[in-house]
Amino acid sequence: MATRHRAPRELYIDVFRGLMALVMVQGHVFDTLLTPLARSQDLYRFQQIFHGSTAPGFLFASGFVAGLPRAPLSLRASLRRARRLLFVWGVGYVLTLPYFSLWKTLTQATPAQEAAALACHALQVIAASQLFVLLLQWVAGRRWVGWAGFLALLILAGSPWVWASGLSGRVPLALGAYLDWRAAPSQYPVFPFAAFVLCGTVAGSALGRVDYARRKRRSISWGLGLLAGGFLLALALSGRVDFWGPSPAYVLLRLAGLLLLLRLVESGTSRELPGTRALALLGHETLLVYVLHLVLLFGGILGPGPLLSYAGRLGFGGSGLVLLLMLPVLFLAAWAWHRVKARSPHEATLAL
């Protein structure tokens, strides 16, 4: 079976996702392995500025790709995409299971383990939001992009109320984990992080369907506009809404940075800068990179990760060396899996 190649204009999206994956791995390695003394230094706080954009970047990029088709997907394509998203959703939960036994997890997990297992992380919010986008496409038809933008605004405006209402504590834990950080240790609850996916669909529709020059103008003007709006909103909500929690200003500023970064990435990709193909490969296989680096660091239901014994024991030099050794492993794994999918797609699907 012939390998399917992406259109050249879509390569920059994979490069963007690959860059997010690279920064994500760096951040998780440093967060896990650095000593408490190292984490108190300015260098660590500086790198956190960039690390905080990785998950919003993945959410935004996933929505961007969903917004590229000019019409809603066919039934067959929708079912195929839904199956893929359900698989991603399941992987997100498998990574947090306390035991290699569903029965033992259901009957013997402590309340803390249950809360951790049901928490909403990046994979869960991507899958849930994208499945909702599929439903929205079928309900709203060709007007689905406008409705996606409207719902993104509702999520942004409603996030402070949802967090302040305590609603997550009055509903089942499996649902409450998607509302805020209080019911479970959810890193990326739907409020407000689903807005990154929905705004990504709007951006994909408005930017991905136009020529390079128009996309460049729109990306810069929209990015600067969101930047100004985010700063003004942050000043208006200062002292009333937690900026690092449900604040709409946080989302607007992150979206501004992501749009401008996407513009820079596309510019570098069009110039075929060194490393863009490697980043594109990592971006094409982000799920594998995401799962594998977490297993190497933390392990899972099959046992602890090989690097877990170094948690909190290394300085910047040691953590940097681990990162340098880990990157070739991730790249080779992504390359091998990409080759398997290209040469034996049916067997790869069975393996998944």
C-alpha cells in the first residue's frame, strides 16, 4: 500500500506539534529529576514560562487540524476519527490506573488513587473536545465553525463561574474531574482548556484554508489583537479571578502566543531550516512520544519507570544529559512506528 503524504502546506502543523512535544519532554524531565534546590532557582522558573504552553499548544493544534476540511466529514470518516479519539481517551485513563487489574482498581483503590485515575489530563480533554466537535459538525452542518467559536466564548466566560460554584463536588467524580481542579487532580479540565481546542478549529478554518500571504497577515494581526485583549482583561480581572486557573485572560494570552509561534514555525518550515523534518516526525507521532516519555519517567501499571529512581536527585547538568539521551530514543521509536504504519497499516491498527 502506498504511503500517504501530507500536503506541503500542512507540514508546518506537524513541525509545530513536534516543537511542543520537544518542550513538553524537556519540562517533564526537569520537573521530575531536578533537586528541590535546583527548582528554586531562576533558571528553572524561566523554563517554566515555555513549558506552560505545551499542553495548550497540543490542544490548539488538534483543533486546528479538525478545522481544515471545508465541509463536515462523511459518516465513514467521522466514525474512523471517533474510533481514534476513543482510543486516545482510553490511553489517557490507562496511564493513570493504579493497578494492572480493572477489578482491583474498582474494589481496592483508595480515594486518592480513584481521584488520580479519573483526573482529566491532556489526552482526555483533547478526545472529549474533539468528539464534541464531530457531533457539532453533524448537528450544525456547514455552520459548525461559527458555533464552535460561540461555544469557546461561552467556556471562557463561564469558567470563573464553574470554578467558583463548587459544582464539581456535587456531581459524580468522573464528571466533576472535567470541570475544575478541585474534585480530582485534573491538570487540564474542560473549563477553560476545551476553549483551546474550539479556538483551534476556528483558526484552522480561517487560516488553514487560505494562501500563505493571507495566513501570515491574519496570524500576526489576530495574535497581536489577542495579546492586547488578554492584557486588558488580565488587568480588569486582577484580584477577582485566579489568572493561572479559570481566567479568560490566561487563555487569550496563550492563544496569542500560540498563533504568533505558529507563524514563526511556518516561516521556518517554508525555508526548510535544519531540524524541521525531525520535528515533523515527532509531531506526526505525538501520541507515541507522549506515552513513551511518561513511561520512561514514571512507569505505569506494569511497574516503575527506569528513571523514577533519579526523581529529585539531579542538577541541571544531569537532567540535561538525561534529556539528551532520551531524545534519540523517542525519535527512533517515532521513526520505527511511522514506518510500520506506512508499510503495514492493517497490522499497525491491530497492534493498537
